[in-house]
Amino acid sequence: MGRLLYQMLSYIWDAKTEQLTYALDIQKRFSGLLMHDVNLSRFIAELGKIINAPVILLSPWHKVISNSQYFSRSDHPASFYIEQIDDHHYDKINEGNSSFIVKDLKGENVQVLGYPVNVDTYFPFHLIILKPEQIPYPVSEFAIEQAILVLTFILFKNYKVDEFFDIMKSDFLSQLIKAKTDQTHDHRNWVDLGSRYGLVHSKYYRLALATVFLTKTTRPS
């Protein structure tokens, strides 16, 4: 019994060590991608190669943002599978029950794994992996978690860049409105200054101001 127990423990430890080593190697590859400031498409493509399975990244509104190269060789796009995922599936994913079944073009079952990517508290992105049975040993759950961690960082960085750009655009608009309202002798070329914000030469522009009026039904409690 002692010898058998020792052999079993050795096998388990060797398997776990191999999984951990492989996961750390994957983490190094992901870190290299981060250092080179890769975009989402490149990251998803690399993730698909690493786990040898089709990968899809969805926006918080369940639209395909990026997918792995598998779909460039497929007869149907990533959206074909995503359209089969309903709110019930997304609720299961967000609760941690990530496995379910969809159909391919032939009507055959395709297993799906889903993971929430929480950049925002209320509106997570979703990482969808098709045919997880193709994932080679020893790619472990820990390795996929590392991928989700790196993906979260990339999405958060992009969110902050977009947020900063929106602040700059809002500040430019405030300066433009103030200059035109005060009728100051400002000789700045506003079209050139605003070209990065989408401002183009035109005979006239229109500015729409929207205000939300609180009612009994919309007033926060």
C-alpha cells in the first residue's frame, strides 16, 4: 500500500508540476505580447493557437469583437455560434457555470466554455471557447485564468485610453463653445485643431444639448 500510495502521489505531483510549468510558460508568452503592446485581435489569435481551439471575444452587448483564425477557414462566422447563446447562457457564464452546448451547420453538438471578463462591474465582456476537448494536455484551468487576467488588463488599458480621449474631446468642445459664445477675438484654426476629433470643413455645424428631467418614475430613491 505504501509503495502504491507513493507512486500515485508521484504521478499526481508530476502532473500538477507539468501543468504549472506549462502555465508559467504561457504567462511568459502573454507577458511578451503585453510588452509589444499587441491589440485584441493579435492576442485572441495567439490564444487560439496556444489552446488549439476556436476563441471568440464578445463585447458587453454580446457582439463579436475579435475571434481566432479558426473562423477564417470555417464555412460560417463566429456570429453563427454566438447567435445561439441566449440570456440564460450568459447568466450561467456569469455565475461560473460555463459549459453548455450549441449546434454547428450539420446540427451536431458543439461544446462551449464561457468566461466573464470583468472590466466593468455590471457589463462584463465574455470569452467564448468552442470545442474545449481539443485543448491539449497540460493546458490547465490556471493557464486559461492567466489568459483572462492579461485580457482584462488589455481591455482596461483600452478603456482608459478611450476615456482620456473622450475627456480631451469634451475639453476641446468646451473651449470651442466658450470662444464662440463670448465672441472673443480668437484666431485659432478650430477645424485644424479639431481634426483629430472628427471636425471637418463645413458651411455650418449644429450643436444639440440634451437634458434629463427627473420624474417620479426616474428619480433615484
